[in-house]
Amino acid sequence: MNDGEGYAGPGEGPGGEQRVLERTRKTGGDTSDREQRVLDRTRKAGGPDTSDREQQVLDRIERVRRRRARVREELITLAHGAGGKATQTLIEAVFLESFRNPMLEPLEDGAVTDGLAFTTDSFVVTPLFFPGGDIGDLAVNGTVNDLAMCGARPRYLSAGFILEEGFPFADLRRITASMAQAARVADVWIVTGDTKVVQRGKADGCYVTTSGIGTLERPIRLSVAAARPGDVVIVSGPIGEHGITVMLARGELDIEADLCSDTAPLNALTGLLLDACEDGAVRCLRDATRGGVATIVNEIAGASQVAVVLDEDAVPVRPVVRGACELLGIDPLYVACEGRMVAVVAEQAAEAALVALRSHPLGSDAAIIGRINDDPPGLVLLRTSFGGTRIVDLLVGDPLPRIC
């Protein structure tokens, strides 16, 4: 007996949960909810073999995750740019497969070598101008933040523009002025660039690509693979503001909110954090952009082979963001930020880290939102406000496309 949505009915018998996971994995769909229902049913079933059956489900999930990434689609979709499962598959099955080398394989926010950090990013946000920012300061801040997440001091940027025929010069000047101001705030120079113009209708006004170089001035190495059981997970402030702001700015939804993007450079904030903690106490830094905090902690769990356990009540979310997310049916954990970071810090350095972050305006609402455990490895669990626990998996689709 099967209800068509991966439910293992009474007729499935022992091991039905595993067969459900097998079938749903083969379909290529989003199985995180189904996996959770399997685990919930297993726990509710009780009996002497409950723990064994639950472990079998977790083992099945882990085996599937270890499979070699393979693109099943014939065409690129918006989901491939969302930062979730489709993006991960695209990167691993196409780009990493083609360009594989020791510097690329860690898949960090930037490459680190010879005392330098290097990163690149492209920005295709729509609309180009939104409350609190625009594509210009977004491009500068995004690249500055990727360098800062490597523990580097951002120094020099390049800027490449793809402009559509008919794009207003006034808008271009507004974007470049915003970039110049953002560069001054972040204490970086835009030192080189490129411009291309395409025919009308072949682009969406303006796309910007920025690359950056930073210098490594501390004897540290940050990595998503460095998290250890006992560490704490810190977020530097309320999440989800950028993604919701951009979505509402499109005017497609009849929702009004007093909300601005959180786009900001994080290099000063990361400097305070690293200075406050002894060498090695800060394991990992990531800015929570595409895919939000949920994607970041999944990357950490997978790369470090640890369990990340989040506390839903501890995650800072402004009421206006939470309300908009509830109306849109979106979990704030998956909504992009552009001025927030996730830090994994040794437990003994947690208090010093919070004091340092809260001393800066961008980190005044910093909070510990979870901890690193050793089991189940590779998974993110959320302790909900209702007292339960659920899996927080990578997204398959793209609820908020074109937000950065």
C-alpha cells in the first residue's frame, strides 16, 4: 500500500522506510520532507528495534549523499543558481569535474595561496535598485565579504560590466557611484575592469562581475571542514532581510513592509572576531548569501562530517521578515543575507566571540544558534519551538530567484 508520496504503509513491512527512500531518491525529487516523515514514523512506531531502524534510515541518507554528483537535466534551470542541491550538483558534476585541482577542491568562498586570498562573483539581481542598496554596492560587498570569510584583508577589486543596449546612462552612473562609496567604506580599491554591450533584449539591463584579492595577515586557516564536536555556531545578526527586501521590491506581491537589505561589508567585523579569539579558535566563517543559513550549515556538516544542531528559538529573525516568510511559505533559514555571517567557534572562545561581534554595529544582535555534535555526521537538525526535531536539508528549488 502506497499513497504516492513516499509513505510506507502497513503493507510495506519491515524495511519499508528504506525502500521509500530508495524510490524517492531515484525520482530525483526533494526528499528531505519524506526522509523526515520516515524518521518520525520510525520513532512513533516504538518497539525494541526502533533505534536500529532509525540508524538504517540515517545510513541510507549518508550513502546517497556520498554518491558521485551527476546532472540529470538536459537544460539549466533557475534552481541551478539558487545555492541549494541543484547548485551543488552543477558545481561538483560540471565545474569541479572539469577544473579539479587542490586549490579548487575545498570549494571555499575563495582560494588561498602564497599569503593571498582570491575570489570572484557575478551579480544579476532584479530589480537593480532596492531599499537599502543596489547591484553596485551588492557587487562590492559580496566580493569583500568572500575575502573576509577566508580570514583575509580585502585590498583590490576588478569590475566587469555587461550592459544591454538602451540601458540608461543615469542608472549606470548611479550604480558606479554606489560601487565607489561601498569601496570607500570597505577600504578597497577598484583597480581594473571590463565592459561589454549586448543587443537589446539579450540581457536584463546590467550584470556586474567583481573579483578581489586580499592579503592574509594572520596565521590562521579557516575551512568548512574544520568544525569539531563541541564547537558553537554563531550568526552575526538577524537573517533573511536581503532576500525578502528584494522579493518585495519587485512589486509582484501585495505585501508592504518597512524593510531594507542588510548588504554591508563584513571585513571590519571579521577582523574584530579574529583578534578577540586565540589562533585556531575560529574554525570557519561563511557569509549566508544564496541558500541562506541553512545552506551554510549543511556545507559545514558535510565537509566536516559532523552534526549541526540548531535551536529554532535562538535564530534571530525580525518580526517583519518572519511575517513575510510566513505569507510566502518560506523558511527564513533559506533566505539570503548580504551582510550576515555564520561563524563556527570553539566553545571556550564563544563568549569572547560574542563580545567582539556585539561591539560592532553589524554584529550587535549576534547570537549562538546551535552547536556541533559528532552524530549523525553530515546532517543538520533543528530543535523546533514545539519541542520536536527535524532535518534541515539543502533546497532543491529556488523560492527567491535573482536576489544577488
